Amino acid sequence: MSTIKVENLSKSYGDVQALRDVSFEIPDGEFVVILGESGAGKSTLLRCLNGLTQPTSGSISIDAEEITGPRDDVAMIFQQHYIIEQMSAYGNALTGSLNRTSFGRSLLQWNDREDKLAALEALDTVGLLDEAGQQASQMSGGQQQRVGIARALVQLPNLLLADEPVASLDPASAESVMGYIRDAADERNLTTLASLHQVNLAREFGERFLGMKDGRLVFDGYREDLTIDV
Ligand code: ADP
Ligand code: ADP
């Protein structure tokens, strides 16, 4: 669990203002869906939270500590899952432990007993324990994305970020994968921010909603505040 505070965040790419003075706070363990059309600034916001992108101005803190770069306790799920097709579901999940360096680990220690258990637990969380040995290339798009979720969980994050995690899936798989993300977040008490462009999925799985347009935060509220045009 992590408390997030974003203050007056702006990001420009040359003449393009991708984020304009965005501020919000997220308490521990909340499941937040970011809504907005393509180009609204969702990816830029998530990349700033992940420490992959430096904001032009403003600040982000996690548990009152300002972010200056990527952190071990922040995991990200991507639209393109970047899993290794030649490896098994289990092998892919295990690679999530490589992102945990804070415990003084080295590459030689990456598959110790603790990591193996974490990989199996994560595969169980996403309903793929029986498919652990299956090569990723043999799996469906939805299953591959669930492997990507498992890998993020093996990192043992406090904050889970997901950038359009279901955008490339058919509606049924998209709903199933969002369900696994929500369940994983609830089970592990993870503060979560997921961007989506499907309002129906946002309504089904979101607890709190941030609406973005042209780099600005134009909506911030809970389910009961959601209007039809968000
Ligand atoms: P979204 O995720 O909502 O589609 P993005 O954060 O990807 O929005 O993009 C917001 C704006 O910033 C868009 O106009 C996009 O073209 C621009 N943008 C994003 N990344 C870059 C980049 N690396 N270089 C230049 N412009 C970018
Ligand atoms: P999304 O809408 O899912 O964020 P985009 O197609 O906007 O995806 O962006 C995909 C990648 O291209 C991102 O890494 C983003 O930073 C980069 N990008 C987006 N717009 C631009 C741009 N105008 N110039 C350079 N890179 C960009």
C-alpha cells in the first residue's frame, strides 16, 4: 500500500503540453481508473508516476517521499505485455523478481526459493497455476496479459500502474483481465492506477475515477459522482 500525492504536475514535449497542472491525492489501497481519449495524457501521467519520465514542473511523492526515478516498489503493466514468448508462463513471472534490487540481490540470486514461491503465488492469483509450464507463445492474448500481471506481482509492489492493460484484447478477454487486476489489487491491498478508454469497464471495476482531457484533470470522483459523459 502506498499513498500518492501529485502536485501541480506539468509535462511538455517541445510544443506539446502533455500534462497541465495536474494535482490529486490517492490514499492507501485505492483502485483508481484514469479515463480519457487517446492523447489526453494518461500514459505520460503513468510514466511520471513510474519514474520513467521526468515532469517539466510539479512533484510526485509516494508515502511522502518525492519520486526522482524508477522504484522497486512500483510495478507497471503495459498494453503490449513485453513477455518473452519463448519462455514458460512461470519463467516469465519469475523475471518480475529481477526488478526487486533493494534487497541486495544479484542476477545470480534471481531464482531463489522465495522468488519461485512468489511466481507460483502470482500465477495462482491470475488463474494460471495449471498453465505454469506452458510456453507463452502458445497462450491466448488474454492469458499472455495475465502472465504480464503475474510478473508485475512478483516484483512485490506497493503501487501498481497499468497503462491501457486491456486495449488490445477482445471485450470478453478485456473484462476477464480487468477482473484479475482488480482481484489481485484487492487481495494484496495494492494502490492501483489503471488507464482505460472503455467507460463500461471503468464503471465495472473502478472505485475512484480521474478523467483527463488535453493534459488536464477534468474529473476526480467516486462511482456515485460519475456522470454519463465521463
Ligand atoms: P494518452 O496516453 O492519453 O493517449 P499520452 O500521454 O500518450 O496520452 O500523450 C499525451 C500527448 O503527448 C499527446 O499529444 C502525445 O502525442 C504527446 N506525447 C506523448 N509522448 C510523447 C513523446 N515521447 N514525445 C512527444 N510527444 C509525446
Ligand atoms: P498511447 O495513446 O497508448 O499512450 P501513443 O501512441 O500515444 O500511445 O504513444 C506510444 C509511444 O509513442 C509512447 O512511448 C509515447 O511516449 C510516444 N509518443 C507519442 N506521441 C509522440 C510524439 N508526438 N512524438 C514522439 N513520441 C510520441
